Amino acid sequence: MTDEVPRASWETPILERLAEVGFEFRSLAELRSSGVRYRGAIPILIEALRATTEPRALEQIVRALSVPWAKPAATPELIEVFRRVDDASGLGPRWAVGNALEVTCLLTFCRIQMSMGMR
């Protein structure tokens, strides 16, 4: 038997890119809970966030960006995802994005950005 954690197919390219810059983890959940300040991973995670449409992937990437060291780089993209995500319940990806914004957003910037273009 192996200690390998099954990896979601969407996660593989992200984890490979992270490993290239020194962050070798078996999952984004493991990265998040590692205690490592993964500042160098933030641009890769932002790029992955822009490219994904799969709700589970979106939520996991957003959770990995829900750290103070993602500030301020992740904030504009998180606002964009909050605006476009389809989450009728508000308890899935949209909740995760809202939580990430609470961590990464400078209050004045977020108020201005969220008021622009909101329905």
C-alpha cells in the first residue's frame, strides 16, 4: 500500500508548476495546511484561478489564496471571481471567495472595487 493521496486531475498541472518553484506537495489542501508561507506560489495560484471553470477546483484554489501573504496580488482576481461565479446557494465557491477577500482585501480598495459593476 502507498501513502499517495489521490490527486484530482485538475490539480496535477498546478502542483507540477508549484514543484518547479520549490513547493512540492501532494494536494493544494496539503499546501494550505503545511505551515509554509508560500509567497512564491501565489502567482501560479492566481494564474490557475483565471484558467479554471470547474467549481471544485475553483474552491480549492481560492482556499489556497485565502492567506495574508496573497495580499494584495490576489485581491483583484478574487473580486472578479466573486462577480462571475455561479453559486445559487452562496455557500460553495462564492462563500470561499468572500472568505478569501476578508483575508486579502484592503477595506477601502474592496469597497470601491465591489461597488463598481455590482448588480
